[in-house]
Amino acid sequence: MNLAKQLLSGNRLALTRLLTQVENDTSEGRAALTELFPHTGAAHLIGVTGAPGTGKSSLVNQLALHFRKQEERQVAIVAVDPSSPFTGGAVLGDRVRMRDLAGDPGVFIRSMASRGSLGGLAQTTAGLVQVFDAAGFEIILIETVGAGQAEVEIARLAQTTLVIEAPGLGDDIQAIKAGILEIADILVVNKADRPGVENTLKALRSALELAHPVQHVFQHHGVLETVEAPEVPTYNSWIPPIQKTVATECTGISELADEIARHAEHLRESGDWAARERSRLGSELDAMLQDMLVTRFRDQVSQSRYEAVLDQVFQRELAPWEAVKMLLNGRSQ
Ligand SMILES: Nc1nc2c(ncn2[C@@H]2O[C@H](COP(=O)(O)OP(=O)(O)OP(=O)(O)O)[C@@H](O)[C@H]2O)c(=O)[nH]1
Ligand SMILES: [Mg+2]
């Protein structure tokens, strides 16, 4: 029996081995992903991102415990270790902190060292997630650090993305960079036991106001109850809620889990679940097509011919558009 079949029959050793194959992008790994693909699509993927040290791993740990104990769901955790040298020790730290979950066969934790290109990282993460999904894990938590391009790409994988903030990262949340609110479905202010929580909340609320119609946010967060109903239809809009937590004391965790469930329900009711899935698969296909076409093209055009054409462009004898046309037409020569 091949690894994919073993995995589908519930073999945990096959799971570990397959994850390694996929991480190393071996041909066996690719073949297995192809075989497993029809068995994917059932899991709820939850991305967890935020600045270093905001408590992402602690939160992921608590959420996993919650989903295990309160909802008896199978939980997988993919911790994508950042390429950042500052948090180099995080994986080990994470493992230690994850010990609450050790020995529970309903939880599987995989830390992934990031190596290679950013695009490769997103692709590898997607592969690991597919393996977990096919293996029957209902909840897949994906932890990434920061809000760079790689995190945004990885967040696109998830149906629900949590952005974690914590007080004391700077006077007024220098951590809220452009783009991070765009990927947030739920904002979490962790370390709510620390001084400065109110400032963090305030900064987040005003950032949200900029991103969404003012009345919505005020109404949603109950700051102003008497604001007139907005003209904009609300049935399809989601305002990211802000949830306070203390991961080290398990405060706010079940409320956070409720918000996650509410978001999943919203996605399903509004049709966004399917729309996101389709658009994500579309970008995956596009990326693969581009890869394949470039590889195929490179296989067919010799380096010397390519250099010769580039020379002509450099000498201004050929415009780039003409050059591309020539190279493409020359493929069959
Ligand atoms: N006071 C307080 N400390 C917390 C809380 N949550 C996490 N911490 C502590 O903050 C530190 C960092 O927590 P992690 O969970 O490793 O944070 P992280 O965001 O995963 O860190 P990186 O993966 O390195 O970016 C640890 O010492 C935690 O014990 C909290 O709610 N309150
Ligand atoms: Mg961490």
C-alpha cells in the first residue's frame, strides 16, 4: 500500500512520513498529493499571524486544547518558523509550550523551518495542509510570524485569519502595518493582562474605522448605540471583531473560538466560503501554470539563443515585445 492509501486508512506513521515527503517536495510527495486531493476540502483552516512574541503559539496551543476538549475535534497545527534570525529559537520554545497537547492522538503538531523562496514556503504549507485535511483533521491552525508577503500568501490559504496584537509593542501599534487589517478576519489583543491594553484597543478601533464604514464599526463594537442604520447592505459584510485574550491564563479563549465559529458560519451563509476557495484554487493553478510554462519554454530555447536575442535588445536592434515574440515563435525551430 502506498503512503497516500496508508494515510487514508488512518496510519499515523504514514502521516509523518508523508509530511516529510511533501516538505522536501519529492516526486513521491507530489504523487501522494495528487492522490489525496479528492479527499481534501473539509477542514477549517485558521491562520494565526502577528508580530514576534505577541503570543501566537500560546494562543494556538489554547485554541487547540479548546477544540479538543470542548468540541472533540481533530486538530493539526502547522507552525511556520520565520526566516527572521531574531526568533530563531521559536520552534524549540513552541514545542516546549505545546507539551499540554503531547500524547493526545487527536492533535498533531508540525513545525516547518522556512527555507527557500517565499513562494515555495506558501506552496509547501499548502501541501502540508492538504495532507492533514485528507487525514481527517477538522481544524488546521497555521501559525506564521509577521505580515510580510509570505504571511499574506499563507493567510490566503486559511478561511479564517486571526491577527494577533499585544500591548507594549510601540506607542500606537507600529505593528499595524498596511495590509495586515486587510487579511484579518478576527483581531486578537493578547496579553490583555499587560498595561496599555486600552491604547492597543483604541488604535485597532481607529484603524478599523479607516478600513470600514464608520457606523458599522461603532455599531458592531457597541461604542455608539444610537447611530443611524447605514445605507450599505450589511448581509454580506463582515467587520473583524476585536477579542481580548490572556493566553497564559486561558482567558477569552472560548469567546475567541465562538468568533471563529461565527466567522465560518458567515462565510458559508454569504457564499464567501466557496468564493474564497475557488479564487484560492485559481491562484494556485495560475502559479503552477506559470511555473510549468516557464520551465517548458526554458527547456526549448537554448541559453545561447536567449543570450543572442537579449544582446539584440541590449543593442536596441530589437524591442522587448518583438524579442519575446521571436523567442516564443522560435520554440518549434
Ligand atoms: N503576560 C502574558 N504573557 C503572555 C501571554 N501570552 C503569551 N505570553 C508570553 O509571551 C511570550 C511569547 O509567547 P509565544 O506564544 O511564544 O509568542 P509567539 O507570538 O508565538 O512568538 P514567536 O513565534 O517567537 O513570534 C511567552 O513568554 C509567553 O509565555 C499573555 O496573554 N499574557
Ligand atoms: Mg510562536
